[in-house]
Amino acid sequence: ASSTARPSIVPPKDLESFQEHLSKSTRILALLGAGLSASSGLPTFRGAGGLWRTHEATELATPEAFGRDPGLVWQFYSYRRHMALQAKPNPAHYALAELAKKKDGFMTLSQNVDGLSPRAGHPADKLKLLHGSLFDVKCSDFFCKYTESSNYTDPIVPALAIPTDDADPTTTEARKARDLDIADENVDLPEIDLRHLPQCPTCKHGLLRPGVVWFGEMLPTTVMNDIANWMEEDQKIDLIMVIGTSAKVYPAAGYVDLARAQGARVAVINMDKNDMPASGMYKGDWFFQGDAAQIVPEILK
Ligand code: BV8
Ligand code: ZN
């Protein structure tokens, strides 16, 4: 592709005042959401084609859903693992990784489970994955402590291979179509035998589950503690960049107001002005509208 730099979409005076503040900032946070990976080809959640539009969120991203139908939930996550592995980090992932290497007091809080920030070389000690990762797996048995990180096997087990047409079998559409087929009962639904789902190698009877935080689950305590230590009361925070997120999911979204309470100025990078909740965050000091993949490298340059 031609390397001609696309014309800047950042208003020059905003860019200047932001970069002036950034250069003087020592303690900086970034809160990342699905919009950051949109340009890498991964669907967001709420937008058009978003995962919560094409799937029933509560039907898939909860412990109850896994208890009820682990095969369906694993198909959903196996499909997302497959898509995330096909995707590549975009210039915004790299620009944030570079900033993390350069600025000692910079900490990234990511809601994304797609593994793209780690693949962009983002220093691990400066990247807190609030909602886990598609590539971590752990035992679903409460007492078993088995966990595995960086499991990139695709499909994770043969039974979870993606259908050849790359179609996602867990969309509401696909499930309705199957239900309709079953209605004329000459279709045997490819029910997945639980024994063919990922099994725990340690406790022998637990099913492995995706190492993501589901709705109703606590965020990883180590992550919460690390962030609490970093945000210890007395230290001022100079800036929080809120990148590609509708900031509706808590406690992740709460970090914006916490940062503001410690003096942080707020820079919002989002494709869509209206999508931002009219929360405290909205009174951002800077609002850069457009594709994060284009804006982030520009404002961090
Ligand atoms: C907990 C992993 C309790 C799994 C995820 C009522 C009120 C308040 C809270 C609640 C409530 N009811 C329930 C709750 C709690 C719940 C919650 O917040 N629900 C919301 C929906 C109201 N939270 C929880 O359940 C959390 N746990 O509360 O535990 C507890 C406490 C103590 C003890 C025990 C239990 C756990 C939440 C974690 C859920 N897991 N992910 C998976 O991925 O499958 S959440 C998932 O959805 C993401 O991680 C992310 O957090 C969220 C999606 O948000 P975004 O990333 O922002 O994506 P979205 O599509 O919404 O927005 C994209 C944005 O980008 C848009 O603004 C768009 O304009 C913009 N954009 C698009 N393209 C671009 C772009 N911007 C720039 N460039 C582009 N190209
Ligand atoms: Zn186990």
C-alpha cells in the first residue's frame, strides 16, 4: 500500500495543546476499548455489526451461560480466538507500545481481550488486561487453580474447528436458522460432546474455560491491586486518554472518573461523538474524532 501519509484529521490547535500537555505529563493513563482494534478488522460490541448486536451478550459472556451450554460458549470464544489470530495490531497498538517504552509513568488499562496490544510489543508491566485474554484458559472448577496463558492453538480442540465457510455458528441468526432446521427434525445439530471440549490436565474432571472476565465476575484481583497501587491517592495523574471505548462497562469505565479526581485532563479518541455516554468523562479536554488507528499515532508522535 502506498505510504503516503493520509491527511491529518486532527485540528492543528487541539493537536498542539494536547502535545504540549503530553510532553509535560509524567503520569499518564490510557483506557482502551474495542474501537482501538476496529481497524484491525475485529468487530466492536455495540456498533454496527458489533458482537452484542449479532449475539445475545447474556447468552454467551456469563458464567451461567457456560454452565448451561459450555459447547456454545466455547464456539463463540473459539471463533473470536480465530478472528483475533487472523487480525494484526494496527499503528495505534504500536504507538501506545512505543509510548509505554518511552514514558516511565505511563500505564495502559485495556478492556480488550484480543491480544493485539501484547502482539504490538506493549511492555507487559505497563499493560493491565482488565477483562483477561482470549488466549488465557483456566479450569472452570472452583477449587482447581489450573491456568494457562498464551495458548494460541487454533482451534483449541478439534471439536471447535471453525466451519469451513468461516461462519460464526453462535450468532443469533445462525442459531435461529438451526432451530428452524431442527423444527423439520432432519437436521442433527452438531452438539458438541463435553468430552471433546478442552479438559483440565490437572484435576481431570474440570472443563477449561476462556480466561476472560464474564459479566457478573470480578476483575482479576492482581490487576485491580496493581492499578490501585499505581493510582495511590497522593500521586497526581496528568492525563488519561480514553481510546475507542463507549465506557459503559464497570468497573473499567470508572477509572476515567478516578483519574479525573486525581487531577487528570481527559483526551477522548472516538469514531463517534454521539456514542460517548454523557458521563463525567464526556467533558473531555480534548476530543479527537475519527479512527483510533489513524489518530493515536498522530497525537502521540
Ligand atoms: C462486575 C470480556 C460484579 C468478555 C467483557 C448496571 C449498571 C452498572 C453496572 C452494571 C449494571 N448491571 C450489571 C453491571 C455490571 C457489569 C456492567 O458494567 N454491565 C454494563 C453492560 C452495564 N459489569 C460486570 O459485570 C463486571 N463485573 O461488575 O462484577 C462483582 C463485584 C464484586 C464481586 C463479584 C462480582 C465485569 C464486566 C466485564 C465483562 N467482560 N469482556 C468478552 O469479551 O466476551 S466486557 C466487553 O464489553 C469489553 O471488554 C468491554 O469492556 C465492553 C465493550 O465495550 P467497548 O470496548 O467500549 O466496546 P463498544 O463496542 O461498547 O464501544 C466501541 C467504541 O469504540 C464506541 O464508542 C465506538 O464509537 C468506538 N469506535 C468504533 N470504531 C472506532 C471507534 N473509536 C475509534 N476508532 C475506531 N475505528
Ligand atoms: Zn482443574
